[in-house]
Amino acid sequence: TPYENILVETRTGAGSMNYGWIALNRPKALNALNDPLMDELGAALLAFEADDRIACIVLTGSEKAFAAGADIAMMAPFNFANAYRKGLISRNWDTLRQVRKPVIAAVAGFALGGGCEVAMACDLIIAADNARFGQPEVKLGIIPGAGGTQRLPRAVGKSKAMDLALTGRMMDAAEAERAGLVSRVVPAADLHAEADKIAQTLCGYSTLTLMAIKESVNRAYEAPLSEGLLFERRLFHALFSSNDQKEGMGAFLEKRPPSFTHD
Ligand code: HXC
């Protein structure tokens, strides 16, 4: 691997599809997000995005930390002028947003500040039972800077988002699941197997369909309901022009497993 702050693998999935596996790997700083790490993450995401044999991507950290936030040592010397001009932290965050394939966050340990924000920028979050989520920026005299005040209230509602961001407290995996931030909680030892299982499942489907679902669900956050429903219906109709729709429905009617060709 040419990377220094992340571990990257291609894992073999169902059919002829594979999935990408990215583990944040800066153990000395609990995977604190600095520019080199974010640059590598952006490059790895784009490489998987460009590979037609990749159906989806898993993003994880270590057992102790998904990521303990943006790198405080890196941020400490900034003033407004250079933070604004350099777009402090914004580099590569848009890359994560632009990936059209599903990205599954598998979170163990700390997901704080920018770490929680990276997880929330993924499409779904599964958590180990030792996961801790929080937006502790308030303690540092700043506010969340990459979606903490925007994605968190959409995920958990205003009251809990305010509670977390105003007090800086951490929320455990059970609370995060109750609140709807996290889709599943598993024992820490099973987290990677669970992520593999989800990725394997997605590898068995049409990537066209997966991308259309992601695009349409994300529309729910951008558009009023009437626009979102229209967008969904257009994509729904469009997929009837695909071979994968013929194959998926044909296979059901013939009582056999489908074999998608992603076209
Ligand atoms: C830089 C960090 C770091 C961070 C941990 N470390 N978090 N370095 N930036 N965000 C370093 C520590 O300095 C320490 O280095 C090593 O990682 C281990 O951390 P400890 O504190 O010794 O571990 P522990 O006692 O287990 O406590 C874990 C922790 C604590 C509760 C997660 O590290 C912590 O509170 N970290 C800061 C969390 C935070 O405030 N995050 C938000 C950042 S602001 P040494 O060299 O001493 O061993 C942010 C803004 C986002 O994210 C803006 C948009 C992206």
C-alpha cells in the first residue's frame, strides 16, 4: 500500500464484484484527521469509485478509535484568515460526499468531532458496542465544522443534537442506535464480520440499483417531499431500461438466483 495513514484493501465479494476496505490508521493520535490522512482517504475513495468491479466501500478505524476528530495540534495555530483562505479541513470532505457507491462506516471506539462527521457523511453507520459518538468541539472553543450541526440534527433530532453539541458529552452505541444515528450495534469482536456481511450482500446486487438508491435517499435531505418523490419516480422508471431489471425480475419468476451484469 502506498498510503501511510490508511490501510486499503480490495476484498472479494459475491459474483464478479469486489468491495473496497479502508481502515484509518494513525494509531498514535487515535486516527485524528490531518491533511495527509484526508488526502489519502480522498485518493483511496476515488480509486474505488473509478473501479467498475467495486460495488461498495467499507470505512473503518481501529478497535479504540474510528477517529478522535480533526487533528487539534494541526488546527491550533490557525487564525481566521488562513483557515478561511485554505479552507481548513474542507479539503477532501467533498470527495466523500461525491462518491456515488454506498459507503458503510464501521465504527468502533471514539467517533468524535470530525470523526463523527466522517461517519455521518457515510451512507450508513454500524457500530461496535464500544463505540462512542460526540461533538466535543465546544470544549475547544470552536463549533463542529463538517456537518455536525447539520447532519446530526437530521439523524437524531434537534434536542439530542443540541444536547451533544452544547455539552460535548459522548453518546454510547446503544443510545446512538436508539436515536437513529446508527443502523446496527454488534459486539466489538464482530464489527468487521458484520461490515463484510453487508458489503457481500451489496456485491450480489446491481451496482446501478445501489447507486440509484443512494442518490434517491440522499435526495430526501436536499429536496422538498414532492421533488424527492418525483426524482425517485424518474429513477424508478429509468431502471426499467436496464438489463438488471429484466434479470432480477426474471430470476424471481424462474425461481433462481439473479446474476446481474450491472447494465
Ligand atoms: C490530535 C489527538 C486527538 C485529536 C487524541 N489525540 N485525539 N491528537 N487531535 N483530535 C492524541 C492524544 O493527544 C494522545 O497523543 C493520543 O492521541 C491518545 O489520546 P489520549 O487522550 O491519551 O487517549 P485517552 O485518554 O484514551 O482519551 C481519548 C479521547 C481524547 C477522549 C478521545 O483523546 C480526546 O478527548 N481527544 C480529543 C477529542 C476531540 O476534542 N475531538 C474534536 C476535535 S475538533 P499523545 O502524543 O499524548 O500520546 C474537530 C473539529 C472538526 O474534530 C472540524 C471539521 C472536520
